[in-house]
Amino acid sequence: MFWIICFLICALALIIFFCSRSRKKSEPPLDKGLIPWLGHALEFGNDVAKFLSRMKQKHGDIFTVRVCGHYITVLLDPHSYDAILNDNVSLDFSRYAQVLMQRIFSLSLPNHNPHAERAWMQQYFEGPSLSKLSRTMHHHLHNLLKDEERKCSPGIWNQDGLFSLCYSLLFRAGYLTLFGSEKNNNLTELTRVYNEFRRFDGVLTKLARSTLKKEEKRTARLSQECLWELLSPAWLSKGQGSETNPWQESYRNHLQKQGVDPEMQKRAMLLQLWTTQGNAGPAAFWLLAFLLTHPKAMTAVREEIRGLTRQEDDILQCPLLDRLEEYSTPVFDSVLSETLRLTAAAFITREVVQDKTLQLASGQRYQLRKGDRVCLFPYVSPQMDPEVHHEPEKFYYDRFLNVNGTERKSFSKGGEQLKYYTMPWGAGNNMCVGRHFAVSVIKKFVFTILCRLELELCDPTATVPPVNPSRYGFGMLQPNGDLEVRYRLKTLH
């Protein structure tokens, strides 16, 4: 018993010793929290937006907090973001990305080259390949909606949760576009992939934070294994009489060049599945939810749709939807920008690989320590900053429109115009490569839904559900609950 007590005392002393850190004069304000080692981990995990807003109010636009033994410097001055985004010498993006890949996807890519992967992705998500992907996506979405329409009869209302409806349709269409092959495009297997993905996505944030309970660990492991197997047939189909999806085959070749073994190739596909399919459905949900709960915004978007063609149903013709990007839709674009401002909440994180002097736009200079992390959280600033956006917690469909109806790009903070006034796609060298594809997909989906279906709230007094705070930091937010809607086929004349 005596030795146990001595051991515990020594262990506690070591924890206090190694967790002790004092702020140097040249460093940002330091807030370690009250709990040794853990620091602010609980607040950080429960509602990081609320926590960082409180820290901003307490310390200003830059501060360092302790979270599970790590020291994270948070910068919330958008005028100074380029000092972080443009530094590829003192700051490293890939190290923390490797940590998350291992935690979430059980994936190890020791030779991972972010620049090579970005170059590979640009082949598909930019230029002529983007047009081809968009057409394929619309084709699959068109067919899936036809399947939905077969369940509907003119004049008969169907009821569903809006989040479930949007996520299901866009996930399945996106999966068929990028992952589909002769062996995995039947509806039964497609539904199985979707259901398993939703199960995995439900524990993803806890995987990233290593806070899973015993049963949740089992759920995560089983979902991973199931998805690896569901995704693997398309990889193995070459030479077995089946046609491999070109996008998948190209990604496979890219991984092989980096020396990735077959097992890790399967796991990498799950990473790509989440990266490409995890955000479009939630984004479409929020956009339609805001339109349904803001009649003035819905009217403005419908008028813009009618303005594209003489007859409202003409927009359903494939050639027009395939060329939708060529048409000016400033109202819809403003609605989308406002939706993303309110619901896109990803972290931009870098590892400090060598001591760095950070100079802010104000001229102040701070030292960042090697081994720490530095983090930008655009959701808090600039997106929810009242100095940048009037009443930032409210949805204004015309926030990104000038009086003359053109796109508004001028926002300021502290009397100076901002380069970054909303950052749903990130910025700098790590800006999302697939953003143009995502915008195209969301736009065509919403236009098609509004033209083909009469869509309304089951409860006319319903409001947009609150966000699930555990999703802060992981791309598009998801709702805590759903918004019940009813829909039926439009009668076209």
C-alpha cells in the first residue's frame, strides 16, 4: 500500500512538472485551464465555438490554450490570417492530418504528399473533367429523383425529415458518380453503403478526439470494416470481367506510386468517401431549411428560377441543367454564401515545426513555440463576427448582394476592408479543390427539387433546428434533430 501511494505521488508530481508551462513575455496570452494536462479539453470538445468566443472576449484575437497536453495558439484576426496560411517553412499541414487519418480511418500513409494529391485531384475537379463530373452527377441525381417520383402520385403528399432526404439523395448520387461500377451500383448495396456511412459518420468526431466509449468503439470498428469491404470490390474488379470506375482506378494508381499497400488503399477509399460525400447533403439541407423558414428568400429564389426560362418546368431539361453554371444566379449565390457562412465550421490547423515569430496586421509580434499547434477558426471570425456581419446569428438571404443585385464582396473590420470575410472552403494552398463541383451539385439539386416538387413544412411555425455542437471543426455542421417536411409532385401544364 505504501509503495502504491508513493507511486501515485510520483506520477502526480511528474504530470505537474511536465504540464507546467509559463508564458514568456513575447508569447500570446496563455490560458491552461484548471485541470492538469487536460486543460480546456472538455469545453473544447463540447462546444468549441462557444469556448473560443469566450476566450476571444477574455484575451483578444490571439491566445494559447492547453488541450490534452497540447498547446494550441488560436488566431482570430482575419486581417492576419495570411501570416499563417502562407508560411510553409515554420508551419506544417500534413503532420496533424496524418494524426487524424490514423485516429478516424485507421489509415497510415507514411509517404503521403499533400501537393501530389492536390495535383491529382485538380485533374478531376477543375477544367473539362469538372464539367464531365457535373453531368454524371446530374444524371445519377435525375435517376434517383425518378425513383422517388415513382413512389409519389400527383396530389399525394409524402412526409420525411429534410436532412434525411437531402443527405440520402446527394450521398447516393455522389457515390455513384465517383465510386460506382458495374459491381456496386445496385440500389440494395447503395442503400447499405449509405446506412453504414451514416453510422460511421455518427461517431467520427469522437474518433477524432479519442473519446469513444466501449460500445462506440465497437460500432466504429464494425462500420470501418464493413465500408472497407463494400468499397473494395471496385478496386479488385479489374481483370475480373468488370469495368472499374475511372476516378477510383486513377486514385488507386496514385496511391500505388506512393508505395501504399492494398490494405491501406481500401482504407484510403473510406477517407475519400467521407471527404467527397460528407458535406454536400448537410449543406443542401441547411439551404433548403433556411428557404422554407424564410418565405421572402424562397420567393426571391423562385423568381430567379422562373427568370431563367419562359416556363418553370423547362429548367428540368438536362441540357439547361448541365449548363446551369453559365447562367447568372446572384440571388441563389447569395443564399448559398449566407448558408455556408452560418454552417461551415472547419478548423485550419498547422503544426509549428520550428520557432516562429508571428507578426499580426496590427504590427504586434508574438513568438510561437516549436511543437505547438496554431489554429484558425473562421466560423468564429470572420463569419460570426458582428463587426464584419450585422447580426451574424441571423439569416439574411441578400447579405451577399449589392443594391444593384450584383455580388457583394466588400466587408470590413476595424475600418479596413477584409480579404477573408467568409471562408467555407478554407484558403491559401489548402483551399478545397472540390469546391466548384460541390457548388454545382448543390445548385442543381436545389433547383431540381424546387422545380419538380411542392415542398413545405409540416408545421408552418417550425424553425431551423439548432446545430450539433460536437461537429464544430469538421466541415459542414449537422443539425441536432431534423425538420419535418412534406412534398408531392408538381402538376405541370
